[in-house]
Amino acid sequence: MSAASTISGTIILGHPRSGTTLLRRLLDAHPEIAAPPETHLFGAAARFLAADVTAEGTDMGVLSGLEYLGFEESETLDRLRALCFGFLDDFARQSGKRFWAEKTAFDAFQIPMIERLCGDRVRYLGILRHPFSVAVSCREFCDAMGSYPQVLHHYVRRWPQPIEAFLHSWIDVSEALVALGQRRPQQVLILRYEDLVDDLTGSLTDILGFMGADTDTGFAEGALARVGDLGFSDHKSYQSSSVHTNSRDRWRELPMPQVARLAPLAADWLERLGYPPLETGPAPDFQEARRRYLHSLGHHARSTRKA
């Protein structure tokens, strides 16, 4: 029996608002796969393993600290991995299923440390979505929350315009995910959100084959009408009982001058992932933008006086 055939777990990775919750809920409806709401297990484990490095190059963290006590790094990783896997193995067993799939939105920002912990003992299922659509959806999510998640603080501090900040975070996550696939081609499957919603049956067949599960996709019909276990999750995924393409091109909601200004940032990635080039028109004309602003301001002022 190959090592791959004994793998029972899959970690779903993707930038927040890329369709990770949709994918989790679909997989959870499969008769062999238990995919719970967000556990934050692997993100917490990654933070547990994180270390600061002194000017002299000493890494000050739990792995080094325990090594001084005689516990080798491999033993610490084994114990931590057993803790994380234990919860998920038990959940799958209690659900009467063979496999588990774990999705926590912010795990995608911890890919190197999660790989260090899990290595070849899991499969990694990545999902990518059009970067501008992700940025629009992230802005909506943060507005609804009234705050920015901690993993995004670095980006919004450096790039005060949220759309630009989220494009940069998307690029970082995508680079890490693609690099993981290059390092571990047998353990990583990456798909596009747009392909999932456009061809649900074909995409699920590929995913289930990758996971070693039964590839019959009959379970997908009505999968989203099933509530399943409740917990931390994306509330928007519960607003529809079927897979649809309504959110496919959300980037078109952005003002074209903003898209034109930011398009070069993602142009290489759009081409690399097979997305068509953005149709943006001419680059922003700041004089024209000022003229439009004054015209709009004057219109509102006149309307107010008339009222």
C-alpha cells in the first residue's frame, strides 16, 4: 500500500473569499468526507511553531526551546501533528466517514509552516479566484465585520486603499500556494473558483479522484441545501441552496479608473492562471477625474438648494 493511499486528511487552502467555504460544504455532503466548519487548528499550530530570530541568528521559539530540553524538532512536530489530526480523525469517525477535509480561511497565510508540520501526511487542495473579484468580496466582508482580520493588518497599513491591499495579499497567498504545488506535485491539486462553478461535476470528479474518494458526484445535487454542522464559516455561503455563477465577475463592480490603475499589479497572474486580460480603457486622467468630481459636487449642491 502506498503512503498516498493511507492519507486520510486534506487541507483546503485559498485566499479568503476565494470559494473555500463553498468547496468545504460541497465536500462535507459527500458520503465519505467529513469537512467541519473552521477549526483554526492549523493556523494556531503554525503560530505555536513561529519563532523570532535575534541579530546573532538564534531562532527563539518553541522548537528551539524544547530542543534545549532534549526534545528533537521531529518529536515536537509529531506531537503537535497528532494533536491536530486527532481532533479531525475523531470528527470523521464520529461522522461515519473515511476522510476529513479542513478549511480555515486564514490558513493560506501560513502555508510554509503548515507544510512544515504536515509534510507528506496530508493532501493540499487549493482554490484560486480572479484577484479583483477576491478584492471586492474581501472589502465587502471587512465592511460587514467592521474591522480587518489580523492577517490583513500588514496589507491595509501599507496600502490604505483596500482593493490594492487585498490584491497584494492575494498575490502573496497565490505565490505560496503555487510554490507548494511545485514542491509537492503529487500531494497538491489547485483549481479555479470559476471552473468549479462553471463545471461542478467535472471539477468534483477531479477533486474526489485526487482525494481517493468515490467519484460519484450525485451527492452534489442539493448539497448546499443541507446545513450540516454549524460553526465558524462564511455566512454568505448559506444564502443560496445551489451552486451559481452570480459572483463570477464581481470585479466589474469596481470603477474602471481604479481597475486601470491596478491592472498591471495582477496582469502576469491573470495570464498565468488563464484569465482574460482586463478591459480597462485608458489609464486614469487625473485632470479629467478632478473635472468630474467638481461637476458631481456642483450637481449635488444645486440639488440641495432646490430641495
